[in-house]
Amino acid sequence: MNKSEMIEELAVQANLHSKVAETIINLVIDSMKDALINNDRIELRGFGSFHIEHYESYTGRNPKTGDSIEVPPKKLPFFKVGKELKEKINRKFLSENL
């Protein structure tokens, strides 16, 4: 499912005009981006959580030339699936493969 499909689904299920649904989806996504940029953790019960991992700088290798390069420190977002969602996915997978 992509963003436009989410907007369409929200509009249908909540009986909203598509522009209102688009505004809601954009607001939620922008709020999540802002939280992660501010190093906040996002937890959606039954779905999962998002958090930022911090990586220190290190010396790496250029795979093409073999030269040493200094990799700067960085932050990356990560998603950890929630227990309830993981169990639902696995139940569906098992029921389809038995």
C-alpha cells in the first residue's frame, strides 16, 4: 500500500472527501517525521515502534579502490514490528501454508 492508496482507503472508510483524507495522512506523516527528527520514539500499540539509531564515525574502505575513508557519524530511523502484528502475520502465513 502506498500513500495515495492510504488516502483513498481513509476517504472511503471514514466517508471523507479525498482532500480531507489527504490532509489527515500528510499531518500524521509530518508529525511522525518531526518526532523522529527530534529524536523522539514513536510507538503505535499493536503495530510497532520507530526509533533513531546513532552510529559513530569509523574508518571504512572504498570497495572500488581499497583506500581507507572516514565515514562520518550518522543517525538512521528503524522500525520494530509489534508483537500483535507479528503474530497476526505469522498466523496468516501458517494458515496459508498448511
